[in-house]
Amino acid sequence: MATRLLLISDTHVPARARRLPDEVWRAIDDADLVVHAGDWVDVATLNAIEARAARLVGVAGNNDGPELHARLGEFARFEVDGVRFGVVHETGPATGREARMDAAYDGPEEPQGIDVLVFGHSHIPWDTTTPRGIRLLNPGSPTDRRRQPVCTLMTALVDGGELREVALRPVAR
């Protein structure tokens, strides 16, 4: 059976947005698993998403306080239908990212490796694969577009042991 994923990061509520857009809540309702790559900013956002999501995996980011760090940690691992995921907030500058992530994380060929790394921090959507085969995904931000033309989130499907249908979706504000 396929698992529908919602990937989000950098929600920054209430620092940069008063609330999550309705489109994000609809995407949460539609997902089997919500992955949040940090910068929640407030515990209330974590509590609200946790209460509404079928399943949630999240990490704390650089704008998250001690309570969020204590509850979430800075790195998470999970598996869906044989696809091994890692989640972290920050991966550093875009230049050299693939090589750094290969050095930091064991890839698909390793028994304890990851197949997909979800990250945030930059608010810049990203979808590449490292030389060792780790898929790097950054969903951007659904509330703070920064230098991007629109706010974004990402959806994906895990089916038959494969990550499929990765899609960057604009979020109206």
C-alpha cells in the first residue's frame, strides 16, 4: 500500500506568519506521514500538527527553543516501506552540498545508510541526488518565501519500496 508524504519546513509561526495557510492544513489531512524539517518557532505549531497528522516525524531547527529541541532533537531517522529517511534542519551552503551529505551520511549502499535526506533552513526548494545515491529534498517554506517566487511545500509517495511522485507545490498566502 502506498504512503503519502507531506514534506514541510521553516513554518516560522508566529514569527513570520500568524498561522499556517489552509492549504498546508489540507495537505496535512491528506498525508499518511508529515515530515517537518525544523524551524517551527513555537511549541503550539508542533502540538497542532501533531494532533492533526496521522503520523509526524520532525526535528528542531536553529530558530527553535529548548523545549522544541528537547522534544524533537536535531536529527531523525525513519523508514517507510523499505525507504530509509533522514531529517535534519541545516545542511550548509548549496555549493558542495551533495559531497558534504555523502561524507556526513551513509548512502543507500550501506546497511545503516539513508536513501532520502529531508532538510530545510534555506527556504529554497531543492531536489538532487548525491554521487553515492542519497536523494536530497528541501520543501522550501509554506509561510516565508524569502527570495523565492512563491511559498512551497513538497509531496511524495512511497510505493513498492520506492520514492515516487515527488512534487513541489506552491502555497498561496
